[in-house]
Amino acid sequence: MKKTFIVIVIAAICTYGCALKVIPEPVESGVVNSKDNSQTITKGGIAITVRGADTELYSYNLEGTVSAFSVLIDNQTDDEIIFDADSFLLIDNESRQYTPLTPEKVKEIVSKDSYYLIPYPYVGFYYLEDYEKSSFYNSFNSQIPYFYEIYPQDIYTKAITGGSIIPKAKVAGLVYFRIDLNDKKEVKLLVYKKRTSKSAAPDFVFPFKIKK
């Protein structure tokens, strides 16, 4: 007998229609956009905009949760600047430090054999032992909010690309961290220029409150 194996919802953390919110706390020289809960800080001709991404990614084997922040870096200067994965750190309300995850590591965590990953607050995976019939289930639709498809390539294409930013140019993308924001009250995203020591004060600090 062929098994058609459909996995269940792993977590329904919130009630219907409820979503965790990552709210920016205003800082000096920061400009908050209440429409998308982002904050822009401009220093030395560099404008960085950060907001909490819309999803948290859960691994089906419960190894951990990956949360993402959307970052836009606008080089308004006449010089080349450099930001890469080492430019970001996340600090939670218990002073615990988190370093960014590579897209490869994110893909590994959320499991390479998952056809569907449904983001917070309804998190689950749908897959079949009979691969030939998987296309039928790819037509899955739901009226419940926050359901949409995430394919493995999206993890790569949506990640921010590190390296040089030429004058008057911008880069944008997601920075991933292995953290469950449901367990946190506050977080701070620290951003360092390429040659800034991590023992020095960050060049940019984006504090957020977590509201459930």
C-alpha cells in the first residue's frame, strides 16, 4: 500500500489572524516608518533601513528557529563602502549574542526535503512519499492568513549580498539569525562598518521590541 504522507502543522502559536510584531524603538537620528515598522538611520552619508522580516522559518526536526531582518544599505557617499555578513550581530534582552547564518545553513536548518514551509503563526510542512504526485499538492490553497510557499532558492535570492557598494548605490536583502523571537522581549541589530572592531561601539544600532 502506497503511503501518502502529509505532515501536520507543527505549531499554531498564535490565534487566528494574530502575528508577532517586531516594532522599532526610536533612536537619535533615526526615522521610523510606522507603515512597515522600519527605521532608517543615516550617518556619514550611509543610510541603513532595517525592519523585522515577515516570517520566521521553522525546521521540521525542531533543531531551531530562523528569524530574519530586512536590511537596505544606501551608499550616499562618493566612496566605495564594504558591508558583509560579519557586519551584523543580534543581541537579545538577555545580552545573548547571535551571529548571522549563511543561506546554506538556513536551508540546512529548515530541511532540504520539505516541499512547503508555512511561516509563523501557522508552521508546518507538507510532503509526499510518492514524489510523482507532489505536483497535485503543489496546488494547495488556504484562506488562512500568512500561508504562502517558500522555495529553497528564495533563501538564497532574498539574502543580502555582502561586499562592495559603489558610490550612490544600494543593496538590500535579508539577514538570518538562529533565534526564536517568541521567547524574546527585545532585540538589537548591531551594524559595523568593515574595519570597525567588534569590541568598539557599533556604527549603527537598531533596537526592537517584540510584541505578541
